[in-house]
Amino acid sequence: MKRPEPERLQKLLANAGLGSRRQVESWIREGRVAVNGRTAKLGDRATLDDRITLDGRPVSHRRLTVPERFVILYNKPEGEVVTRRDPEGRPTVFQRLPRLPRGRWIAVGRLDVNSAGLLLFTNDGELANRLMHPKQLIEREYAVRVHGEVTEEMVRRLVQGVELEDGPARFEEVVYSGGEGSNRWFHVVLMEGRKREVRRMWEAVGAVVNRLKRVRFGPVFLDSKVKAGQWRELSQEERRALLETAGMQEDRPWGTLERPGVRRHKSRAGRKR
């Protein structure tokens, strides 16, 4: 019987939904992962036949077997934090997400506590890693309400680029979308997701953002049917487009989530209707 080909440890664990590849790499650097009793290092490879542990606890063979892929869109309200547990006791986005058959949800990027809008979640760590990686150059679009006068010169600077403490940044596009006086709405597009980047860019030209909502991530748009605090699964077209954006293939089946209170009935022949 042919032995399975070894895979990079971070990819194996990310595919199992334990975390994004970047998270798994940090666990390996910290010495939290072991293979067959030996502390792992970056670059190590493993197979399903190896005994892999995280923080001393075995990762089950069932967990490592490539599961169905799930991706959902969540409309984050202001006031929620993108973390599993918050020391300040604030509500977290994970409290509203549906239960997975196995594995756990991985957030594709973040939104700060005062920001709202589109967040993607998946159980596929490799997909999450690719969608978050800067080299993918995936467009993020935001609706922004700006307090203060906005001149053509300020917009020109934002498109040409401003200097932030962590390096230069620029919007691909800035489009006025309504409002009067000192509070006006703009739609802005950028190709990366640094911490508070949109707010910091406007501050760099002398304006203050008082509302911020992400409305698009790559090919996926936030539609009006998904109210704040609600989620939906991606359509088949969105799934295909998202994989293409990430440079990945349809190499595993897509799973379907059941809504609370909705049961699937079987016919007399035992088939799902």
C-alpha cells in the first residue's frame, strides 16, 4: 500500500481548521507543536500516519482528514470584537456564528471594534491564509463617513499615497457617495488590510472617520438582505470566484450548514429531500 505523501506541517494543520497557516507557523516557532514526540520546526513535513500534538494534546486523525470546506459572510455590527475571548467582556463575532460539524471558524482578516460590515469566515486555514496574504492584492471596499472638509487636494493625496508610521499607503479609488456639510460619505478601495489603515489614512490628510463599514472583499459583496449580526453562506458563483482570487482549486467538497430549528427530512427511501 502506497504511503501518503508528507505535507508541510503548517499546511496540514491549517487544512484541518486549527488556525490560519500564519497562526500555525507561530505555534511551531513557539515550540507548541510536536511530531512523533519531537518538537517541530518550520519546514518539517508530516502525514496522517504521524502522531502530531499541539500543546501536548494529540490532534486526531479524523481532524486531520481533509474536511468539507465552509465559507460564510458575516455582517459585523459595531461594538463586537474579532477574537474568541475578550478580557473586557465585550461581545465577540464568534458568538453569533453557526456551529461547524468539526473544526473551527477562522476569520479572514479583522475589523476593529468601532467598524462594521463584511467579514468572511472559513474552516480552511490555507484559504484564509491566501486571502489575507498581501501578495494576493485583493481589493477591500469600505463605505466611510468623514467628519470635516474634504478637498480635491486631500483626495488626490489619498490616491497618490500618504506616509503612515508603518509605511506608505494609498487608496485605489475614492468616490463621493452622499452627505452634506461636515459629514460626507465616500467609498474607498484599497489592496491591503493593515490595522486601522483606512482611519489612519484619512487622519493623515486632516480628516476624521466617524463611521466605517466594509462592503466588499474581493468578489464578495455585502448585500442588504444580511442584517447586522447575521450571516449567510456564499453562493456557488461566489465560492468559485473566491477560490480563483486565492489561486486555489476545487480540491475538496463544499459543506452546507443547517439553520437553527431547520431539520432535514428523509423520504421513505432514506434520501434527503
